[in-house]
Amino acid sequence: MAAAASKFRCLYVPPLRNVPKLLLPPVFAANRSFATAAPEPFATDSTLRKPTSFQDKLNAGPSFADFVTGNSGVEGALLPEDAFKLKTAMVGPKGKKKEITRLPEWLKTSVPVGDNFKKIKMCEEARCPNISDCWGGTSKSAATATIMLMGDTCTRGCRFCSVKTSKAPPPLDPHEPEHTAEALSRWGLGYVVLTSVDRDDLADGGAYHFAETIRKIKQKAPAILVEALTGDYAGDIEMVKTVAQSGLDVYAHNVETVEALTPQVRDRRATFRQSLKVLEAAKASKEGLITKTSIMLGLGETEDQLWDTLKELRAINVDVVTFGQYMRPTKRHMKVHEYITPPAFELWRQRALDMGFLYCASGPLVRSSYKAGESFIENVLKKRAARKNETAMAAEPVATEVDTSTTN
């Protein structure tokens, strides 16, 4: 059977050796090589692709030293006005897109980390942008303690503030002054800021509770410098004096904005004139007391209004003023009218110093309890205390000699 079988071949296809060479590919027909030999490449177009010039541009660009020093010297480098130019973006579903302004680069902060950050509460409630700067470090001396007294619920509803509000907040904790003083004495800090919510539900506005906390701190840790950032106590000057004479070192009360914008920014029970009276009364109630206030920019204020505000603050001898950018906490709060650039903040800082303010902290992320201002005030207070001690020591021999002559 096997011998009788013939090879199968299609009747319509000739053997491969009989196929004309014109039907085969040129390379296959012209070049026949061994199976192990490397095949020659197909013929390609003689025109080469244009090489990229990116590497050449990169090598010809500024060096790392140029970036560090800021002297790029190349065409297309950002000018200062371009660097502070705001960027916009279109957001929303198709057909309902709207243009928004992106947060400027100079207002973006790092993610807070560190063990100190886990201990805080007040800065979280107020959504402070410096939360990582003040509390991110591991050193106690580098951290800034800002403690909010009398609970976390305010009786007022300012349109810029993120602290929750209620007409009837929980009652005060009678042990809070003792516990606060004990905690601060263990932390080993040199400067602390005490602030509070407004408590219009209390007859004294919480002034005696505030003053008692300061006295307890000074008893347990006399070396700690205390700044009190208080409310206006509904204009009750006696309550202002109670806090100012409790042993604190800095009395702070924020006017927040210019007089023309106060009704739209602050609670209706807070007025610009009332805040001026609080600062003036605090200054007069204790000799050598430093008074301090803070102003938010970007709410729609004008230069003339800011000039008038600074003049009125200097007229009542306010020592320290701070400028910071208003940042909208949530969509339920008032919108940002304008993002102020860092050069503009520096301009107002210099203007405030030229007007005679003892110190001015001014910057997009500066807040009333920002640690940079506290470091400066701490040094001022220590120098004042040292000069006072020197004067007292120099006067002791004179007093003894007068007493002796009088006895004789």
C-alpha cells in the first residue's frame, strides 16, 4: 500500500521551482542564504529622521547654581508679576462648567506631622493654615501653644470663622483653669496664647474664668509669658480690666477688618468702635502692657481704609499689628474678594513699622497667634523685665542711705 501511494500535489499550483521570479519579493528572489545566516535588512528610505533638539536646549539652559541664585538669564524666565499671577480652571459637568480661581502657590502648606500635632484642638477648630508650622516640630521649645478656653462653641456667628456656634453652649468647666495651668507647667514652654470663644450667655462673658486661668498659670509657672486673645465682652470695660490686670503680658483683641466692612464680616454684636474701646481700656489698665490686634486682607478693603485703620490703632497706642490673608473655611462662609501677593504684605509691614508700631507680622499665612510674632514679643518682654530689675537693684542702696539719714 505504501509503495503504491503517490505524492500529493495540487493540480492548480505549480511547484515552487517553476514559479517565476517576478512573483516573489525582490529580496527573497535575489538573496537566498543559509538558515543560520543573519538576514540583510530591507532597503529603507535614505532620508533620516530629524534628531530631537530637547537635549541640546536642556544642556544650553541655566545650571543648578542659576536656579539657586535666581539668575537664570534665559529668555522666557518668569517675571515677578507673572510668578504671582493667579491661575483659573474650568470645573463641573459638561454643559455646566464654571471658572474658578486656583489657590495661589504661596498659600499652599505642607501636611502636618509630628507628635506635637496630635495634642492640639483649637487650631483644628479654627482651620488655621499654620497648623503644621507651629506644631509640626518635635521640640517643645519650637512649638507654639494656643489654647482655647470655655469650650468649643461660640455664641456669635461671624461670617469668616469656622468655630461652631450656638445660643446656649455647654456650661463652663470649673476645673479648667487648674487643669490648663498644670498642663502648661509640664510642657515647659516659654510663651502661650490663651484665647476663647465669645460667651454672651454668661453675665461676665467669661472674663473671671479667663482671669483665673491666667493667675493659676503664673502661680505654677511664673516664667511663662501669657498672651490673652479675648473677645469684646459686649463692651463691658470692667471685664476688660479684670483680664488685663490678672497678670498677663500681652492683651490681644482683633478688629479683624476695616470699619466699613465690619458689619458684613463680623457678628452684628461686634463693632469696630467697640473693639477700639477694648484695646484702649486694656492699655490704660496696666502700665507696660503690650496690646495687639490683627487684620485680615482680601475682604474687599481699600488702601485708604487700611491707612485710616492703622492711624486709629496708633492713636490708642496699640503696639503690635498683624496682617494675614483671609481664607474661606467652607462654602458657607463669605467668599475671598482678592488674594494679596507677598510683596503687598511686605509693603504694609513696612508701612506699619514706619507709623511707629513696635512690631508687625505680615504675610499670607500670618495669624494673630503666629509664632514669629510671639518670638519677637517674648524677647521684648524679657528685655523689659531685665531693665526693670537693673533699675530696682540700682535704687536699693539709695533707698537704704535715705532711711539711715532719716533715722539719725
